[in-house]
Amino acid sequence: MAVMPVDVTAVATTGQAGRKKRGDGKAATGFLTPSMLGLLAFTAFPIVASLIIGFYNWPVIGAHTFTGLKNYQTLLTSKEFHTAILNTFVFVLLYLPLNIVISLGLAVWIGSKSIKAPGLYRTIFFIPAVTPVVANAAIFSLILAPNGLIDSLMQTWFGVQAPNFLGSTTWAMPSVVMLSIWQGFGYNMLVFSAALDAVPASLTEAAAIDGAGTVARFFRIVLPLITPAIFFAVVLTLISSFQVFTQAYVLTGGGPGNATTTMVVYLYEQGFQFYKLGLASAVAWVLFIIILVITIFQFIGQKRWVHYDQ
């Protein structure tokens, strides 16, 4: 029986490739280890800890005792928590559509042929998104305060006094929404601008040749093509709007009364003012469940209106 010769070069090459892959794996593990440790220490562990703490009476100082579902039962019967949920949903219902409409409108306007320097406008409109929220809130508090900029202008031009925006239960939440839109519309504007730039010009030109007007071209061609970007913006904006805290806390402190006390503001008060860490953890998980359920419904419903390229 003939013996087949062994290709020594091929064996050596295979061995070198295997050693190289093992070396690359060790190098990758070394680079990823700090990030993984940070993820475990500052994300995974706090999530698990908050889930456990939610079943305890857990003061900052002193012994903690297991209470089961008592914290969640307390939330179900708490009028303050019900108000916080209502305020959060009111904020979301006001902020989300306004943010999307304003961002999309500005993106369309900047992308029009009449604008000579679109990059400059995008930079200007994006500045509030990278400005610290506390700084924006401090500026808005000066603008909206009695005898502030708006009040002074209204008294000078029209001879009437502006409403007490930050001290009125009617105007406090719209003021928080106004600040939040100023803070957040720039990010979605860039998302929509990128989506609009990706729309093939040949499609709109063909529609124009067929006699479609500007409005018809936008709603029948452009808008369906950018629905994936709209869906992306809606999902992220909705999640962030449910977590609104800094705007309400800095601008109004959750007041007047409980008019702007959102769920995260309520969580902060319970955890860091009244030191009820168990109750605060329960609030966090209720908020998580609400966001999770709404996001799931969004992904189920997106099949009906989001058009992906096949």
C-alpha cells in the first residue's frame, strides 16, 4: 500500500494560523476585560441589586428587612405615585410628537435647495443637544421667571404680564416640555437629515415629471422611505422621555405642588430625600416594565407603517 506524502509546509502553516488565532483571542480578551468589568460593576450588578432591594425595607443607615411585595403594594395605593405616573404620561404625550414634528420639519427645511449652508444650520441647531441640561435649565428659569425675558417683553410690547410659567400648575409642565424640546430636537434632526439625504433623487425627479407636486412627493415618496429613521427616533425619544428628570427637577423642583413630579423625580425623592431605597427600587422596576411593554408594542406595530428596503 502506497504511503501518501505529508505536506510539511501546510502543517506548519496551519499550526502558525492556529497559534495566531489563539494569540488574537488573548489580546482581544485583554482589551475587553476592563470594559466587561466596568459593565458588570456599574450596570449588571446595580440592576440585580435594585431588583433585590425592591423586596426589602432598605434604609441607608440601619438594618434592612424583607417585606416581599409591600413596596409595590405601597405604590399601587400611593396618590403621589399615581400623580407621578400621570405627569410622566402627560409629558410624553406632549414632548414626543412635538419633538418628532419639529425635528423632521427642520431637517426638511435645511435639506431644501433654498438653504445655501446646510452644515452650518445643522451645527447651530445641534448645539443645545450637547449643552449640559443644567445650564439650559438655568437659562430657561431666567427667561420664564417673573420679570424675566418673556415677562419683560410682554409688558413692554403689549402692556400685559406674562403668566407665572414656573409657579403655575397650568404652565409648569408645558415649560418643562419647552425646555426638553430645546434640549433634544437637534439629535433627531440629524437623524432625519441623514435619512433625507439617502433618498434617491431619481425617485422624486420621476414623480415631478409625472406631475406630482412638492407636498405629494414628500408624503407619497420621501416620507415612506424615511420611516425606518422615524421609527428609530420615536423609540429612542419615547424611552428618554419616560426617564425625564433633570429638566423637571432643576426647572421646577417637581412643583408647584406635584405638577411636574415625574416618575424619576418621585424615585429620586424616595431614594435620596426620604432614604427609602426599597421603595425607590420598586419605582425603577415599574418604570422599566412600562417602557418595556410600550417598546414591545412599538416593535409589533412598526410592521404596519415602517417600510424597509427589500
